[in-house]
Amino acid sequence: MVLSLTTRKCEPDITVVELAGRITLGRESSQIEVNVVKLLNEGEKNLVIDLSRVDYIDSTGIGIIAYCFGKVTQFNARCRVSGAQGLVMDLFKITRLDSVIQFFPDVESACESLRS
């Protein structure tokens, strides 16, 4: 499945970036970075990256999520990642990014974390 990306508001001050498919080397995956930077430039301060419908991620995808997290930090904003499971979550654990990025089982709990 090709990567698809949609954004929606979880609450007035929380934006969810929903990803579905495969995050791998290629043109589609670069749109994640572009979209996140665009949201930050528009003044968004709380983002949730939802990986619940991502069925595969490679090292490029891991790098993209890490880059986005870094950009969010540069903009003095906050980011949570939700829904990572199976191989996707295993790769974040292997790279130890799970100790840097906050992961949540679902969008609702990630949004709850941003509310506090």
C-alpha cells in the first residue's frame, strides 16, 4: 500500500497527522516532513503523528519521524506518536528512539498527554 497522509484536528489546539501504508525511501514519504513543517509554520504547537495504519517502516521512515520530532522541538512545540505496533514499534525500540519520543497506544491517549 502506498503511503497516504491526512491531517485533522483532535481538539482546537491539537492536530493529528494520520499516516497509512508504508513509510520507506521515496517521494511519498518526504511529504511527511513537508506537511509537519507546514503545520509548524502555520503556528501549530501540538502534534500527534498517528502510525496505527502504518504496516511497514524502514530506516528512512525512522529517520523521517526523528526529523519531524526534531523540527517540532526547534519550533518549541510538542509532538506525540500514537498507534505504532508490531514491526513498526520494534524498530523504534531497536533504535532506542522510544526513549526520546513519547509513544502512546492510540490518538486519544496521545491527545490526553498534550492536554496536561
